[in-house]
Amino acid sequence: RTLATSMEYLSPEGLRIDGRRSHEIRKIVCKMGIIDKADGSGYVEQGNTKALATVYGPHEVSYKSKVVHDRAILNTQYSIATFATSERRARIRDRRSIEASRMIREVFERAVITDLAPRSQIDIYVQVLQSDGGNLCASINAASLALIDAGIGLRDFVCACTSSCIDEIPIVDINYVEETARGPDFSLAILARSEKVLLCHMNSRTHVDHLERITNAAIDGCKDVFTVMNQTVRDRTEGQIATISVDAL
């Protein structure tokens, strides 16, 4: 079977291992502007998964051969800290990290208004500080906040969330235990208001009958993530305005 059983991952009352209902995302904490030396930074906690993103640029392109005359190019690097999991590992650029870097770059190539800064480069560095499922989506959310903090033009907030299916019941924002179950591991990134899909990635197979419900669960999860991210940006902006007002007096 490709789906996990309810006996393992859902209680008779419909509660998951960590006490959430099937439609509930994990607790989210968002922060911006925490790295002074970066042009922009964003930090996201989704449950026990923690991701930090920094943005540098727009700046001169590192290699002149890569210059694009009518838009900026994006350079993305994704990594998992050696202490992010219970088993320490050497910091290496493995296949999964390279693939995640590529997906993050492609997401933001669709979201960043790159023609505002032609012949330039924008660097996005993301590191997972603690891993408990949904690493890619937490990284995308952190990068979205970092780009906003850096003043980079975006078409809209980029929000990402995972979903899966347990005994034909869709669940949203899966943790590591649920991620290692036999159900699908579905990651979705969208533009928050238009719901335009920027990333749709599944690590395992599932029946086509489940796909629509899994997708809808992920979209609802993205909307819940957006609510927290949007409030974080508002609070950050209001704080900056208040600081400018005090300095002007």
C-alpha cells in the first residue's frame, strides 16, 4: 500500500501524533532582519523545523559570462546544518541539497520581478538549522521573508506547505514522522493571493483520486502560512516607520 494506516498515525479521535487535527499546520514563528550584514534576512520555525535565509543584492554579476542584459539572475544555495538532525553529519553538497537549491531558484525566478534590476545578481542562501519535516517549504518561506526584507520586488508573497494522505484522509504540514510514513510527500509553493502554483513536487507515488484533495490541503496550508507571514511583515514595517519617525523628531 502507498498510504499509511490510521492506526499508526491517526488516533480514533482524528488526532495526529503531535496532537494536531488533519487540517492544522504546525505553530509558525517568523522573524525578519536578524542578520545585520545581509541585505535581507528571514527566519521561519514550522514546528521543530527551523530555516534561516539571507539575501545579498542586487549586485554586480560574479561572472561576466552569466550577465543577462534585461533582468537579474538568481543564485541560490540550500544546505542543512551539521547539527540539524539527531545524527551529526559532515557538511556536503549532496544530490538532495543541489536539487533543493534548483527548486528554490526556479520558484523565485517566477516570483521576483527580475527586470527591475537588469545586469545584476541576487544571492539567496538558505540553511536548515533544525530538521523535522517540510525542510524545503520552510526554506522557501524564509527566503520569501528575506527577499521582502531586502526590498526585492516580488509579484506577491511566496508561501509553501506540505501535505500527505493517511488512510485516505488528507493531512497538512507534515512532520518528519509523517514524512517517513508510506503516504505521499507533497510540497506546494504558491503566490499567496492569486494562488498561482510556483512549485508542485511529490517524492512518492499516490493514486490520482487522492491528488486533488492533497493539493487542496496544501493550498489551505499555504493560506494559513501566509496569514502569519503577512502579519510579520506588517509588524516589521510598522516598527521601521516608528523608528524613522522618532529619528526625524
